[in-house]
Amino acid sequence: MGLTYFKRYRMEIDLLGRVFPCPRLPAGYSLVPYRDSLLDAHAQTKYRSFRCELDANVFPCLGDRDGCVRLMSEIARREGFLREATWLLQYREGGETEYCGTIQGICDKNGVGAVQNLGITPGHRGQRLGTVLMFHALDGFRLAGLRRAYLEVTAQNCGAVRLYERLGFHKTKTVYKSAEVAYA
């Protein structure tokens, strides 16, 4: 094991006067608003989205099923948790239903929206599903009366950085997160 530092960007977006032109969901997909009974579904979807990704090294709980349950429970218990900015994405084909995307939102102590863990499971990527989830979360922040929102993203996650820039986020700060990483 060794200590590694991961470069991360804080990215922000102004919500005032913004209308988010949300793309249509492909056939079979639908959005599910947050309810307490879906906490485990959010956690499991988070785990399936991040377990083999870089962020599971930065935040080891994302690479562990129980860690994702603990993380989702902590998010949902936070004083500023915003149900209206928290969504699941489900896919139905035949008689089968699968949760394949998740996003959570909180209002931080400064009254700013904070995006938590936007994740799409690997088999459902590349269809603008992350854009749909993000726009619904941002709309939830706006409806809650928030004027700004932010997120943090690992700089090496180039696809996510490009997505967030395309959606209107801009980099405001660079931070470094230390993490224990096993060397092979």
C-alpha cells in the first residue's frame, strides 16, 4: 500500500435564469424520484457504477457494496439532503427492470447545491443518460431556490470533465485528495 494524491477539480454552475434542455430518454428508460424505500437501490446502482472505476481508488467505499450502502445512508441523513435533486434511472426490457443510473443532491451549509456521485452502470453508458440525470438534479436545486451548484471530479476522469463542461460547469478550484492505493 502507498499513499497517492489524486488531482480533483471543483466545478460550478450558475442556476439563475437557466433552463436545462434535457434530452429525451431512449426507449425503455425512465426516471424515478427519491423515496426512502429506494435507498438500497441507489447504493447498489452506485456500487455497480463505480466499483471498477478510478473513483473507487480515490474513495474506496465506492468499490465496496457495503461501503456504498453506508455512503448512501449518510447522504440521505444529511441535514441538507434534497430529495428533489436525487434520482434513479431505471431500464425496463420485457418483464425485467434494472436500475442503471443514480445521482444525489444536497444543499451545503452555504446554501449551494452539491452534486453527489453521478453514476451510470457500464452497460448503459454512451446514451446521454448522465446528462438527463444531471439536468434533473440541477432543476431540483433550482426548484429548491438554490442559485449555484457544484461538484468535484477526479481530473483523470476526462470523460466526466468533458461532460460537465459541456453542460455548463466551469472549473473554479483544484484540490488534491490523498488515498491509500495498493501497488501491483
